[in-house]
Amino acid sequence: MDKETIIIIAVIALVLLAVLVATGIISFNIENKSGNTNTGGSSESMPEECKVPAGQDLNSWKEHLGHHENTKYCLDYYK
């Protein structure tokens, strides 16, 4: 393969990746500053008490939130 063919293939791959991401077929879990995975809702709009603490498993955190009346509303952010 010559250099031009490799460049064309790379551009096509990047365009295909961009289309797949833009249409939601592919998504990435991006870690925020606290090391938590952004799962559900905007982390900016989610109250601090609803965010998964660093090192905490998401499923166990959701179970914990469900045990407390004052934090049950937080489960809405994880739907």
C-alpha cells in the first residue's frame, strides 16, 4: 500500500467513527474529575449527593440511594 491509500483509509475510518458516535450507535464512558463514570444524566445538573463516590460500584450505590427516603429521587438520574 502506498502512503496515499493509507491516508484515504484512515480518513474513511475517522468519518465512519464520527458518524457512529454522532448517531449514538457507539458511546464512550468518560471519567469526570472525581474519577466517577458519567452514567445517566448530565453530571453538571446532578446534585452532588446523587453522584457515585469514587471507588463505589454503580449498582451498590443505586441500592444505597434506594434505602434512604431523602435520596430516592437520585435514582431518576440513572434511568
